[in-house]
Amino acid sequence: MKRNLPQMAETSYDLVIIGGGITGSCIAWDAALRGLKTALVEKNDFSAATSSAPSKLVHGGLRYLKNLEFGLVRESLRERRYLEQIAPHQVDPLAFLLPVYKHGPNSAPVLLAGMTLYELLSYDKRWLEDPDKQLPSFSPLSRKETLRRVPQLKSEELVNGLVYYDCLMHSPERLSLDFLMAAAESGADLANYAEVTDFVRTENTLTGVEVTDLLSGQNHTISGRVVVNASGPWADLLLGLMEQEPARHLMRSKGIHIVTRVIAPLEQALTLTNEAGEHLFVIPWRGHTLIGTTDREFRGHPDDFKVTLDDIDELIDKTNRMYPAAELTRADVLYYYGGLRPIVEKETKVKTESYKASRKHEVYDHEEEGIHGLISVIGGKYTTARHLAEQVVDQVYHQLKTPKVHCSTIQSQISGGQIERFQDFVESEQNRWCLYSPDLIAHLCRNYGARAERVLELGKADPELLEPLSPLRQEVGAEILYAVREEMAFNLADAVFRRTGLGTLGHPGLNALEKAAGLMASELGWTPEKTAAEVAAVAARFELPSASASDQAETEALA
């Protein structure tokens, strides 16, 4: 996967995609598989915004049943199975325990009825060849069994519990990258750090976009017969480049998560709800606990979004109220992250409670307002991104006025996903690379799937590259080199947070950051000053926000 904006400027594309999150990545893969000449540009790094900030769940949306969104639930459950199939190294089943309390928002009979419906809507969940990917049916638990499984639960007014199953992503950032790698392997051209500054059009027909290369400072025109706006929380603002008043407006929902020490049994996640109907996930992830999420409307420019100390304190307090055994303090927060969810405003009458808003998506063809060659994609989520992409590319064919080529993403594997049974694959690779640690091989198989051997090959000439960068982590130097050479990593944050998991469990140690930066410096020609600045910028990401920090844009908008 190579970046070449000057060459892209000399190419005529069928489709130009703006936005390199999960939605744009899936669109690029689908379009390239169908044979469309495809380009994708992203103003930051791939998956650096919303797509790096989910709860890491691939789920059917159990709570959507409460809004009677049966179609969305069925779509999500079907797509959950497809993701297990096309990305076996990244998506795995996970048990969720849902305790039921006497004065909870839902009675035991209501939850049982809802779970039965959820089960019926997921009738195809076992249609997978790998038995490890097949999700069991839900099961009611007695009060005694619920407490046996999770003794730390509040026992007062506990009635019983339920265990059900959804899926967990190992690394959303790498999953999105795998879609992009697959798109590139099918002929798509991609560029991160490439900001769209204007649309190019002849009268009412778009013919491309103006792009600034943020790495070189050069400006380019990229030509395309159709432009897809898949810029997530920026979607309506991007339309402002050519319209005084965008045809579609977004709600932006602010959600944050924290990674902490283990506060619950690692065998299952906890789905907790309070009397107000708010939910909280306590999720086992990579030997730690992931907790989330908040869900509040954000007012302000998405460029100004930040996680504040108040946000973190709010989530800590919410966790301690709903799960008192946690006894969390700020000192337990090893890592935090946040993002903005774009929500289709017209799908709901709710204006101030984004938690209750629909999670439907919309594919909007601007031909309805007399603009040809532009499609905007608003809303969506990881679980349904593949299907959303299918709908978008179908609409692209409508714009192109050419016969539609059938979508083949259900029958294909993303890059690294060419695996029949994941555990068998891991064992086979451990036997094949028996001179190396089995834990290292398992780690690389999880992150790179069938491409793990490419990382291992880098280490054959220099065995030190296969030594952990930190005693706290499994990541090795060869992964950093691979990120630079094959995955368009241009700064240390790209490599530490989005190409590897070196930084996503908290500070890996200054020595590890300096080693990683040194490897990147030798590849990218950084000066000592540049290298030190990269380390300092990443190290700052692990500090809690100062007590005086606030979301100034949101505060001003609310004033």
C-alpha cells in the first residue's frame, strides 16, 4: 500500500472517496472489487477520528429493539456473521452477562421476551464453518448463578441474570486498515494526510476535488466521475464548501472510553443498566478492562473535540455507581479515548438526548437537489459498514449510468483474512515458525492474519526486530518497520496507536517509544529534533487532561 498523490492527480477515477474511516474503507474495497477505478483521500491518518473510538463491539444492537428498529437489528446481526467470516483474525464471539434488578428499567419477563426476539432475528448465527466463531444461544441465569459468575455484582435487589453473545474486535483500527489494504490489493489508490479543500465542478456536475498534501504542502486536483462524501462527523461541514446551507445536518454524539486494570472476571463482558435506562459496558480486552461509553450531544466544530477531565470523571463516577466493586479512581485510568458519532438528524425527533437517537445511516444522492456526481453517507457503524458500502456503490453505478456489477464482499476476505479456522491457523504458524516464541506468533496472527509472515520476514535478517519493544507489551520492532514500509505510517502516533497496539493499553514506557521512533527515523529521515518531538507528542497522549481543560468550542456553542 503506497501513497502517491502526484500520480493520483494524473489519473481519471470512476470514484473518489473523501474519508478514510471504516465507512470510506469499506466503500473503497467494494468499489475496487467491482472493478471501479477508485481513489480515497483522508485529511488525517486512516481511522484517526471516530473509527478509532468505538466500544470495539460487533453487535446486533440489542437496545435498538426498544425503539422497534427490527430492520436495523436484523441487518446488524446478519453483518455480524459476515464480519466473523471475512475478518476471522479480528472478530471473535464474546459472552455478555446482563444482571436483572428489581427496580431496573426492564423487568425479567420483558428482557426474556426481548432476548428471545434477538435470538430469532439471529437465526443464521451458526452458519459458519469455524465452530469457534459460532455464537451460542442466550441462557437465563438464576440469582445464585449470576453471583457465582460475577461475585462483585451488587446483590441487593438482584433478581436473576441473562447471558447472551455478541462479538468483539481485537483492533478496530487494524480492521479498518485491513479493508483499505484489500482495496489497494484490488487496485484502489489511497492517501492519508490529504485534505479536500474544494470541489471541482462544471456547472452542476462534480468532476473531482482539490486536495492539499499535508506532508508536502503541494496542491493537487483529483478527477472523478462520482465523489462520495464519507467524512463522518465532518460530512455536513464538507458540503459547506459548495453550499451555503447543507441539505443534511448531523447530530454529533460525544462518546468516551477508558482502559483500566481488570475490575471484572475476564470470561465475559458485563452489560449494566441503571434506572434511567443508561447502559454501561465493562469489557475484557487484551488482559485489561475497557469501560464505556458516554453518549451526549456535542455542539461545536468536530476539529475542536477533545476528551476532558470532566468526561473521564463522569465515566468513573458512572462506573462506580453502576458497579461499586470497581472502586475506580483517576489513577486506574491507563488510557482514554473519545470520538464523535455522526447521527442522522432526521431519523429522530430527539434533539438533546443523543443516546436515544437512531443509529440508522443514510445514503443521500445530491441529484435530488440538482447536483450530479455527489453522494453523501451519513451515520452508520462498524457492524454494518460492509452493507452500507454495498448500498453506496450500487448508487455510484446509478450515477455512472452503467450496468451494475454484483457486490462480492460477502464472498471475499479482507486483507489477511484468508483463513479457514483461526485457531488451526495460529497453531500451524507456531509450528512453522517454531524458532520463535509461540506468544509472538499468536500476537502477529491476531494483528495481521495471513500477512503475519511478512512481518516475521523483516525479522529474519535482524533478530532484534522480533524482540518486544517493551516488557509491558507484545509489539516488536518489525511491526514498526512494516507500518512505515507497507501501511503508510508517517508519524509515531500512526504506528503506536493505529498500526500497532503499543500505546492503546497505556504508556508502554519511554524506552519503547524511543525505540519505535528510532526505527521510523531511520526509514523516514527524521532529524534528532524531529524524533524527540514525535516521542514527546505521543508521551503527552498518556497524560490525563489538566483540571482546567474544557471543550471550549462546545462551551461557546452552549453559551
